[in-house]
Amino acid sequence: MMMMMHRCCSHHAVVAASLGIRRIQCFPQRVFFSSQIKGQDLLGGSSGQDGNMPRIILEAYSETGFDVSNVIEKVDESEAAPSGSIHMTSSIMVFPNSCFLWNVDSVDQVTIESLTPPAILYRPKLQYLFLGSDVPLDQNLVLEIKTELREKAGIVFEQVDVASAMGTFNILNAEDRQVATALVLEQKPDR
């Protein structure tokens, strides 16, 4: 499994080391990490309630978008590309077996209304929702969202940086937890 981080910095190195991820290659604006996970085949699907539906894997991100596996089925098995990988060029909401474009271009557009309906309506019921953004959300809004999701649906909400949200999603999803993440791709003015 490959996971890519947006920036090289000591904070991400500490987070990566604490998750057992080691750096293997560095490109301009992209850093790749590999993870050695024992006892769980992330690409082998789920043994949980979803039967044979493959689990979504968040592989990488850069300023242009997110690389997500198991979103689509591979048509030609002779292709060298990983099965079902796609580069999504927008903010996304990711659930255990599905991934959707999310109409948010910056952290300023994140609202209770943009987060809570999908999280509350998703079935089976979610346990965790992580907002991944490299720009911090207003702490008053974070508190409002935490309270709303906890009281209405019993969902734990946390706002973290994008790399942490991706890694935490992958780990909890591999453990068959009901987890979702909303990842904000900050749109640059020149795009």
C-alpha cells in the first residue's frame, strides 16, 4: 500500500513514525510512504458486514487531489495500474466502501450542514468522522460540529491534518470500524 503526504515536515514524520509508516521515496510536492500492516489484507476486501465489497483505501494526495483505491473496478486485468485507483481532483467524503466528491473548495466552506447529513444518514451507523484539512477550522465551529454529531448520532468527530485523516481512516477501515473522513482540497486562486 502506498500513502503520499503533501509536505515534508517534522510533524508528518513524527505522525508517520507513530503509525509505523516509513518514508521510501520523495518527489517534488509529494512524499510516498509504505506501511507494513500485519494480519490484515487491505486489498483483500472486508470480512465484516459488507461481504465481498472492497474497502476504500486512501493512497496519496497532492495539491491536485487524492489517489483513492477500490473506487472503480479494473476492466482489463492485464493493466499495470492498481485495481480501481482513481485521482479525485476535488474535496471528497470517504466512507468504508464508497467515496464521493464534496462541494467544498476551502476550510471556510465547511459547515455543520455540509458535514452532518451525510454522516448521520450513512448506514451502517458511523462511529467516527475525521475532517482532514491542512488549514485549521475555527475552534467554535469544531465544537459545534462535535456536539451536533455526538448528540444526534453518537459519532466522534475530530479535525486533523489531511495526512493524519487519511492514515487514521485507512487503519480504522481495515479494522472494519464504521469510519468516514471528509478531506478538504484547498483550491488555489490560479486554478
